[in-house]
Amino acid sequence: MVFSSVIFLFLFLPVTVALVLISGKKLHNYLLLFASLIFYAWGEGFYVLLMLVSICINHAGGLLIVRFPPSGI
């Protein structure tokens, strides 16, 4: 799926925007993450796995930075 496709413009985007608008503020990030994964899976499933691995590594790195802040900051 590309941004200029008919399916994206008239189905995926309106449904995603509507769900974000009716969901609570706590669910926005999860909903957008899920929509992003669906969007990428539509084009190539392998990249979803790559994105999930990248998300996990970045999240773990962020947790380590919070737990052990670098000196001088």
C-alpha cells in the first residue's frame, strides 16, 4: 500500500483517523503503532518483523538510559 493508493486514501486513512478520534487519549499511541504495523505489513511482511525488532531494541535502550543516566547531564 502506498500513500496515494485508493485503498489508503478512502479506507485505511479514514478508518484510522476515526478510531483515533473516538479512542481515549491512553490508546492513541497503541492504536497508531498497530495501524503502522498494518500499513507496513500490507506492503511487505518482513519489514514488520524488522520494525518490531527495532522497536524492542530502542525501547530497551531508552530504559537503560533512564536507569543509568550518562554522566555530565
